[in-house]
Amino acid sequence: MHWLLGWSWAGASLFGVLIAATDPVSVLAAFKEMKVQPRLGLLVESESLLNDGAAAVGFGILVAVASGASATPVAIASSFVWIVAGGIAIGAAPAIAPTPAPLKTFPGNAYKFKEIVQEVQFALLAFGYYSGEIDGEMNPELRAGLSRMRADYSLKVTGTITPETLTALRIEAR
């Protein structure tokens, strides 16, 4: 962009860092259609997160340099350590947090269950397992989509929403 459009080095570098992060959504959708092992999808998502983190660090450093901060190796290293330590702390927090109580399906939780069903419908729609309405109802089409998804993920085929289903779809029962 510097040579092509005559942008400043700082502007061209910021643009480069912004577009460097990859978005694996289409690749993951193709993986679901091809019934690729879920572990491969997890690896692609993890690699994308690593790229996002590197882009965030690069962006932070370039913004600081563009605003006049010093770009000494000590300043860059301390910024990097701060971001890595913060990422580790934020990532570890859910791992050490107490596990939420399982969702019970009695009348007081009917609204929560409907919300979870809607999230499952949306996720299955995104991955091509469901094509019905996002209405929060456990209908036959949703049960069939759940069965196909669970079979593809090598889970016991039940046609119901289980904790394993929510985990596989990365949905948190609140």
C-alpha cells in the first residue's frame, strides 16, 4: 500500500496488520460438509486464534509507534508479555471457574431451555445440519439435524440436546 497508493509506512503497516488475521469460517463450514474429524477443525480454529493474537500485538505496537511512543525492544517486549499474560489469565479463568449447575427442565427454566434450543438451531443451521425456523422448539427436523451432527462428531446419536452436544457446538448453558 505504501508503494501502490502512496500511504505512509505507518498507515500501510496498520492496514497490513488489520487484514493479516484470517477468518476460518468458510474452511470450517467446508470441513463440516466433508465430515472431517472435529480435531482438525479445532486445530484450524486454534491456529486462527494464534494469528488473531499476533495481529492484535502487532496492531497495538504500531498504534503506539504511530502515536509517538518509543519502539525500543524493552517497550515491545513488555507490551508482548503484558498481552500474553493477560491472554493466559483470561483463558485460564473459565478453566478454574466453578462448573455451572446443569440446566434442569422444570417449568421455571422453560424460557432458558427455549433460548438454548434457539442457539442450537442457529449453530446447526450455520453448519448445514438444520434448515428450519429458529423458533426454540424441539421439532422433528431439529432432532434429525442433531442426530446427523452427533453421528458426524462420533457422539452417541440421541436426537436430543445433551451437554456433549452443547460442548461440540461451543454453546454454554447459562
